[in-house]
Amino acid sequence: MKKQGSLLEILLVSLRLGLTSFGGPIAHLGYFRDEYIERRKWMTDKTYADLVALSQFLPGPASSQVGIGIGVMRGGLLGGVVSFIGFTMPSVIVLIIFAMIVSNFDVSDAGWLQGLKIVAVAVVAHAIMGMAKNLTPDLQRKAMALLALSVTLLWQTTVSQVVVIIIAGIAGFFLFKGDTTEKNPEFKFPVSKKLGAVFLALFFILLAVLPIAREITSANWIAMFDSFYRSGSLVFGGGHVVLPLLEREFVPTGWLTEEQFLAGYGAAQAVPGPLFTFAAYIGAVIGGWQGGLLATAAIFLPAFLLILGALPFWNALRTNPKMKAVFMGVNAAVVGILISAFYFPIWTSSILEPIHFVLAAFLFSMLVFWKLPPWVVVLSGAVAGLLFL
């Protein structure tokens, strides 16, 4: 009974995040930290930063993988599934309905959408402040964060974050190998290394077998599943990077038109949750609501297999004294990467006029000083955007 209660708690919390988390993957990590670390104390900042760092190494939607990992740690394998459903389903349902209605409307200049972008500025700024305080307490780690910020901002490629994290880990090994007295709390992790290896093997087997199955059969659903699975498997850098892959998979082949693709992209920008749910729109245009659900399962399946496969090994490594030193460097780099993403694209696409900065300051104060729940801040930002922007 206790586990059922835990699963219900995970579902309700992740559902609230799925309904209110606007602003893209970096903003999602800010919302997660506010809810799971600040309010609920489900894990420490160090453990959370370790999980964020791991998700940066893996292809797929980083924020969704972090959410799945938190759900697994809290409620086992079912906890990961429930956490994923709560965070992802709201935007999936909206995009499937939008695709089936086939409404074409432009939301790019909507005031409420601009307000939600400014909410993301406040949320990410708050998350950075908290993580920087805990993860960069000394000058060495502050310097590492500054270097990570500089490199990822000036060298904006899909591999820059991974390279910076690797270098930071190597630097941490040498700089902090004699200073690993900080303890990471132990987790009774519900996935064994043996089962983790099975998940990783399944990821690679599907990646190899699905294209073959597509060639030897004429089933459209296998072709769809292969295209979405491959797109979810081979992308680093979040939802915006997967869009060109999806465009190349479905527009030239005639599965949907360029106009349909762009209309869905506009709608995907206006809903909360992960941008990978854009796949639900494409699947629904092609095959109705069943196609939308199939596309969602296919594009997120690699994220499930990779995070469940990697977590058992990560959980063991993070308690090793040498690896603790590595993670001290990595966590400092994560702070720098978050600051870099805070400036571009979040700040540069949101703070365009003085009134935008004023609204961001009010929303930040509501979150940090008045301690209002994130959903209140999100609603306030949307209403203020509708009235004043």
C-alpha cells in the first residue's frame, strides 16, 4: 500500500510539472529542482547534478531522462514509468488533439507565450543560484564553472557540452582526489547491473534490427516506429536538435507537408513538457491518435532504455572515492553549462524590452523571496503576458 501511495505521489507531482513546465529542457531542470530538491527533498543537489550530468552524456531528451531517473529512485521501475507519463502526457494529448482538428494558427506573437518565456528566465535563474551555492563552494570550482560557461557559449555545437563535461571530470580527478570527504547518500537502486546491461543491449539491438524489419516488411507502423526510434536514439542536445531529423524523415517522403510540419512545430512551442512530444503531432497527422501514441512510445523508448541501463553503473561509480573527485569537477561544469544555456537561448529569446526584464524581476521575486509555488508563477507570467505584452 505504501508503494501505491508513493506511485500516486510521483504521478501527481510529475503531472503538475507536465502541466506547468514551459521553456525547454534547461527550464525543466529548474522546475525539477524547485519541486524535487527544494520542496520535497527527494535527493540532494549533488545527486541531482550527478543525474543531470549523466543525462548530458546520453542521447535523447535530457530533462525527460532526469525525470525518469528521479521516478526510478523514488518508486522503482514503475516510478520511472509513472513519472514519465505524468510529465509527458499533457503535451502529448494537446498535440494529438491539435493534429486531429488540423487547426493552423500562429502563436509566435502571442503575449501569453512571451510571458511563459519570461517565466523560464525566473525559474532557471533561481535554479542556478541554488546549484551554484552547493556545487561551486570554492574558487577552483567557480573557475571551472566559468570556463565551462565560456566554452559552451562560444563553441555552440552538439558535442561541446559532452566535451566540457569530460574535461571537467578529468580535471576534477586530479584537483579533488584528496578532497572527497563529502558523502553521497546511498540509494537502494531497484535495477541491478545485470538488468541494466539487458536494457543497454536491447537499445542497440532495436537500433540495428528495426531498419532491417522496415526493409523486409511493408508495414507502415514498423517504418514509423523505426524513424521515431532512430531519431530519439541519435540526437544529443535536446528537443530542438531532433526537429531537423524528424523533418528529414517525414517531409521529403510525403508523410506530411512542410506546412503541416511547421504548424505542429508552432503548437509544440506553446505547450509545456518536453519538445520531443512533437512526435505525437506527427504520428497523429499520419495515423490518428493511435499513430500519435505509437510515435510517442517510439521516440521516448531509447531514453528509457539508456537511462535504466546506465543508472545501475552510475549509482555504483558515484560512491567510488576516485569517481567522487571526477563528479566534483563535472558538477561544477554543469553549473557553467546551465548559466550558458540561461543566456542563450533562454535570455536572448525572452528579454527583448525593458518591460520583459521588469516582469522577469517580479516573477523571480515571487519564486525566491515570496516562496510561491511554481504553478502560481507560471500562471502569473501567462496572465501578465496576455495583459501587458
